[in-house]
Amino acid sequence: QVQLVESGGGLVQAGGSLRLSCAASGNIFSITTMGWYRQAPGKQRELVAVISMDGHATNYKDSVRARFTISRDNTENTVYLQMNSLKPEDTAVYYCNAMVQISQVNYWGQGTQVTVSS
């Protein structure tokens, strides 16, 4: 089992920045990748960014690639999402994800609200 606890959401004006954190605990050695997803009202959950456990491989949703940065601190078992130049369309609940490839199990955090005002 893996437990994920997110923090860092909030309300920000367009053009502002936020940093989300996701602390993992439990069987962290089983994790293959960690990432961030988001879900806006009335829309499907979508991938925002993902990072490999060694931190060398990352992938981003095209619309955030130039503005968001995913990183990890293995000493703290924490993944971060630095979000800059935020836009109203970034408003959503952001969920941390940990994927265990060998079992094809996905773990999710409780979600943190990000609201960008225009």
C-alpha cells in the first residue's frame, strides 16, 4: 500500500504561481512513476505531468509544458509541481498519483483545489 498526501493548492490570480507537494509513504519502493492529474468540473481527469522514480524522465500535458515543472526529492519521498504563469483554465482539483507498474495499481491522493481568478 502507498499513501499520498497533497498540499499547496489555493486561490491565485492569473499570472501567479503555486507549488503543489505530494508526500508518499508506505511501500514506496514499489512505485514506478509519480505524477499529477487534474479534474475540472464537468470534465474528465487528465494527466498534467509525470516523473520517473529516478527523476530522469518527465512528461507533460502540452498546454502546461512551458509553465509547469515536476520534480522529486527522494530523500523526502516527495514530488512537487511548480506552476507558473497560471491561467483560469488551470482551475481544477489536482490529484497526486503513484503507479506501481508490476501490479498495475494506481494510488491517488485526496486532491487539492487550485483556483485561478482572471
